[in-house]
Amino acid sequence: MKNQLFAMAVSAAVLLSQVGLPLWAATTKGSGAPSGPHYNLNIIGVPKDKTATMESGHRIFVPLEGNTQIMLAQGEFEVLDGNGTDGRAEFQLPNPDPDNTGTTSYSVYARALGKPGGQSETTTCATDPATGETYCSVESMVQVRGKGKSSFTNVSKELLTVYADVDGDGKLDRMSLFDPALENYYWEYDNNGMKIVQLRFYQQSTTVGQ
């Protein structure tokens, strides 16, 4: 029996390493979120700026009031610059839909934590490499910390795609994160007193639609 359990654990570790999820991620279940291995990222609003560049950990600090651009790089989940109090942070994550099929290979769930009060809005943006024009998605993640227990919601559509009229035909185009048609992808994080937004990345697909 012990040998069987060990073999199952090894198989699970191999699978996680292949999909880029951290081997140390706990198997938990939050309200509204699926159960299973996941990567945690906390976006924390603070009243005072920080001076150090933070190149590790699972948190990004942002101003309690104001705007931060969280620049996105392609690769395994990792915080590259956790100090966004200077207006800019950097986070690395895998390409969620390389073929732009409309179905992501992993999903993002979010909830607001901390004392009641405050809200934030996060919008995925990118630039046109030919014109330099910035396009921001019409879909945004809005988090409000109300009273009572906080629940997770699936925000894959808001954080992993850009819905914008890129070709100028008057219709919205869907661009998956890191689609080569655009470049310099980032999350525009507008904070209005939000203390903590917790993101969880799970190995499950989400169909974001057209």
C-alpha cells in the first residue's frame, strides 16, 4: 500500500512539473474555488511606499490609493518585481492559450480579503508593435470587499485575454495573453482602498468565449 501511495505521489509531481505549477502548492478548497494544486498571488495595498525591489515571494505591494502597472512576462509562475508602490511591478505566468482557441489551459480565481471597505479594478492591456497604440480590454476584474465571508470568482476572461477592436473594423477582437499580434502585456491595477486581492491559478480550463 505504501509503495502504491508513493508511486501516485511521484506521478502527481511529474504532472505538476510538466504544466508549470509549483510542486509545493497545497491542495485546498476555498469558497467558490475548485480544489487542487494552485499558485497563490496576493496583491496587497499599502499606505506607504516601499523602497526595495522584491524579486521573490507570492505578493505584490501596490499603493492603497492609485494606479499600478503589473507588467506580465511569459514563463513559469513567479513574482519578478513585487514592489509596485513605485507604479510598476512584474509578474511571470504561462501562456494560457497559445493557439487563441478561446479555452484557457489554466484558470484564475480571485477574492477580496481584509477589513470591509475598498475596491479595485484590474484591466488587461497591451500595445500594438506597429503603431505603439495601447489597447485595454473592455472586460475588467472588479473586486469589492464587503461584509461577511469573501468568495472566489473565476476571472480568467478578465485577466488572461484582451477584448478590444484592434483591427479597427468596429468589432471586438479576442487576444489571448501573449498573442504576438500585441506586445508588452500588463494588468492595469486601479486601487481605491482595497487591502488584499488574492489570486489563485488552477490547472483547469475555462472557455472565455468569443
